[in-house]
Amino acid sequence: MPLTGEDEFDQTLETRRVAVETVFAELRTSLGLHWPRPTIGGHATVGATRIDGRRVPIVGYLNFIHPPQVQVIGEPEIAYLDTIEPDQHAHVLERLTTGATRLVVVADDQTLAAPLREALYGAGIAVFESRESGHKAAYRIRHFLGEALARQVTLHGVFLEVLSIGLLLTGDSGVGKSELALELVNRGHRLVADDAPEFALLGPDDLNGGCPALLQDFLEVRGLGLLNIRAMFGEAAIKRRKQLGLIIRLVRPESSHLAAADRLAGTRATRRILDVDIPEITLPVAVGHNLSVLVEAACRDHLLRMQGHQSDRQFADRQRAAMSVEPETDDPAVSGSRATPPEDGLE
């Protein structure tokens, strides 16, 4: 049952854009980029753009029909440009310089013809040169911008990897999230982020979470302050990124958020985050509850449910099967069957 209303997570969504100079800084080493004139086009940005209601592609090879914001020109594209007729050059220059293009990457260690290069500079379009292949340049740029421009949200809670599942512990301040996270790390599980994990939608069902650089490795525990988990437990106690698979919400027994639990299925719901449905389990925090064991059991049960094994349904099916079997007994009053009639002449 999806939950909506005032109890939704505080989510901060933003339409992200990436500066051309950031693309150069991040991919300079991996693509061997050279920027002949860094004063041109450096402040231009790429991101979600629409022209006449049509979404403009972000990265693509040389295209005059639907020019992408980042055009990759390799050896095949250079060969094509060398074969076009002189009267077509004006059309090529017009399409490249007046569309949505903000960056041109010349790959395969090629060089643009001087008229085209100067036309791009005149339009304020940045031009990078790369020694790598056009295929590799396009792939790296797509991957980088795919992550940088993904829809993102920051959630309050502690994000961990428990039994290979990306688990978000959430709940009111002071309910015991950090103490539970510390116990889980002590039991061999891994911390991703405390307090403000950041999630990006990298695919239709891939809500991938990580930690802000400022908070990396740290866990705040009431009474102890900030703890450096990497220093205390080693490299294996930290996970850089993880796909969110399960949410466990900790509530106090008197909380209004604690609904009546189903004895078979527990207190389960679905939380929708960036158009992805994430299963959520609500656990009461009470004296005597071993929450770390309960969390591990919830994760193991979640893994079984992903494989199609649901304990509550299995039990209900077994119960229905038992109720449909007529009990075996010789007592007519119990079985509901008629007694065998006596033989003729015999009582």
C-alpha cells in the first residue's frame, strides 16, 4: 500500500546542468583531452533542454538533423566533411553553430578544418581534441553526464549494505538509527552514508545511493559524537555506492505512524521515490527488541521475496489446504458421514 501525504520523505529535487569546463576537468585524463582555446565556451552548460517541445539529445555523433548538445566528431565524420560539396559547407556551418550544440569533441587524434573550427569559435562553442577513438569518447562522456545529470534526491537516514541489500534506516531524530547502524557495522555489514545519503536515478529501477564527500566515512552516534568508521573497522566496513532495495522505518511504540501490524505479513508498505517503488517495513523500537537481528531477518526475508518465496502466503496456502481436507475418523458425529447400515435382521 503506497504511503502519501505529510509523512513523505523530505525530498530536494533539482534540474541539474553541467558546465563544459567541468566535463573537461573530469575527463581530461581518461580521454587525453586538449582544449586549444579554453576561453571559448567554458561557461556553457549541458543538461535537459527542449526546443519547440522536443527534447534535445545530450551526446551524439555528428548530426545536422537533430544536433546534440555534445557532438563527437571522429575519423569517419572528418572523412565525410572532406567529401561534401563547397555549397554544402554553409548549411553545415549553420546547423552546427545555430542549434543546441555547446561542445564539440574531435576524437581519433583528428583536426577540424580551419573554416569549421573558426565558425565554432565564433559561435562560442567549445572544442576539445582527444587522442582516443570517437566510440570511447562518446561512451565516456555519456556515462559521466548520465550520472551528473541524473534526477537526484537527498533523504534523511542511515544508508548501509546489509546482506548485499542497500538498506535505508529512517525514522524520527533520536529514535536510534545511528546506534543500530553501528551495531550492524560491528556485525560485519557496511556503511554507505549517514544522515544525508544522496540518491540518483541511474536507470528505470536503479535508485543508486552514495555519500556526500564531506560526510564520507563518518557516523554520528549520540553520546559518542562523530566516529570514523573506516579508521575503526577498516576499508571493508565502507561501501562507496549501492542501489537502494529496502527501507526500514524505526518508530516508537506510541507513534501515530505505527499502524496495526498484520500478524502474517507484518507492517509493510511501499515508498515511491523518484518514480521507483521501494518496499518499506516499519519496526517498533521497544525495550527488549533486538533490532539488529530483526533487521538482518528482514533483509533475508526480502531476498526470499525477490525469489518468489513469501512466508505469509506460503503459510496461508498451507492453512487453506489443511482446512480443505476432511478429517479421517470413524465417528459419524465428527466426520459428518452416515453410519454403515446394519445387515438384514441384525441390530
